[in-house]
Amino acid sequence: MVLRYSPDRNLLYVELRDGEVAETAELDEEIYVDLDPDGRPVGIEFLDAGAFLPFLQRLLPESDGVMMEIPATLRDLLDRRFGVAVEDDAVAGLVRQPGSTAVASGA
């Protein structure tokens, strides 16, 4: 999984896997899912990066006991940009994309 953040437009793209994008489905007013020809998700675009955390909370309710490792660069971004303090020190592989600020984790 690769995360790309565009600070000038506050966009966040979560690339779930490599694949051809055949169509884009609107999941929410500011969240779009890119689908391959078989209807499987390839990526998720957040037109407002602030929608990312509420989206994760819907996917991973606290009661499930699911733990996530958050890379240091994403943790710092969440803290600076949204005032979200993440105490996880795990650092996965970092990927820098041209024209984007950083953010990635290996899956």
C-alpha cells in the first residue's frame, strides 16, 4: 500500500495495489474508489485528507481490537496537519512520490 499526499490541494490517495483503473465509484461526497475491470478496489482518493481518519475508524472499529502500524512520516503529518497524536513508533518502508509529501507503508 502506498499513500500519496498533495499538500497544496490537501488530497490523499491510497494506492491499495497495482492495477488498471476501469472506473471510479463515489463512496462519499469526498471519497472515491478506483476499481479495476473486475470491480476490485485499486485505490481510494480523499478530496479532503481530513476524511481519511474517520474513514479508517469506520473500517476498523475500536471494538475489533485491530492494531495498525503507522509510519513516522504519516504520524508526523497527522499531528502537524490535524492535531492527531499517534503514539505508535512503528516505521514501515517510506516512499516519496514526485510532487507529493510522503507517506507510505508497505503491505
